[in-house]
Amino acid sequence: MEKIMKKDDGFTYIEIVVSITIFLIAIIPAMEFNRLILEIDRKYYSIEKGMKNIELVEKTIRSKGYKKLNNYVGEYRYEFLEDSYFINGNGVLENIEVPFLGKKGEKIFVKIERLDSRSTVEEKDILCLKVEYETLYKKLEITRLITDIEEYYE
């Protein structure tokens, strides 16, 4: 009687090592690409959030009107010391709430200056409002001119 050799249908150690190596060669670049996409998305969201916050800050300051802003001529610096929705400090931005969370280290710079601009028809004083919002990735800036013409007189 002949002895029949049973064929083993399992994988050898070498085949397993080769298949794992091929898998890793394929998956590692895909994981790195995914990490880069997530990093870009995080930066984009931070910049978009900063744009919304700076627009609100600028509109809030402008809404105070020429007469009140005339008392705040100067430079003001604010920094988020912790993640917060509130800008703490004194001056023109006293206790303002922003719509998106301000991250620790983000900075706001506000400058209000009086411009000497005289019209040929009538003399009007003009204030220049400059607001800078520095996110962790980009510095955003808005500049507006404010006159007493825009205000309603009672």
C-alpha cells in the first residue's frame, strides 16, 4: 500500500509576510494622503471661522457710530488666552461675543484713527477703522471709513 501524502492547503510563512508587505506598501501612502487632507481641512475651517469672527467684530464696532467711536481713537490689542467665545478686555471691544470659538493664541488688533479729509462742499471728519484678526494660519484684515454722515440725528 502506497502512502498518500496529504497536501497542506494553508499559507506558508513567506506568503503571509509578502502579502502583509504589499498591503502596507499600498495603505501607508493612502493614510498619509488622508492625513494631509484632514490638515488642509482644519486650516481652511480655521480661516473661514476667522473671517466670520472678523466680520462680526468689524460690524459691532461700526454699529457704535461715529460719535462714540470718536472717543475710542487709538489702538487696541486683544488675545484669546484660552478657547472662548468672548473677547475680554477693555476699550472698543469690551465683552463682545464672537459666533465661532476663538482659539488660544488668536489675536485681534483694532486701530481707530482720525483722518484729515476736507471736502470742497463741506468739511466732514472721517474715522478710519482697521481690524486685524490673526488666526493660527492666516492674518485677516478689514479697513473701513466712518463718517458722521451715516448717523441719524435726533
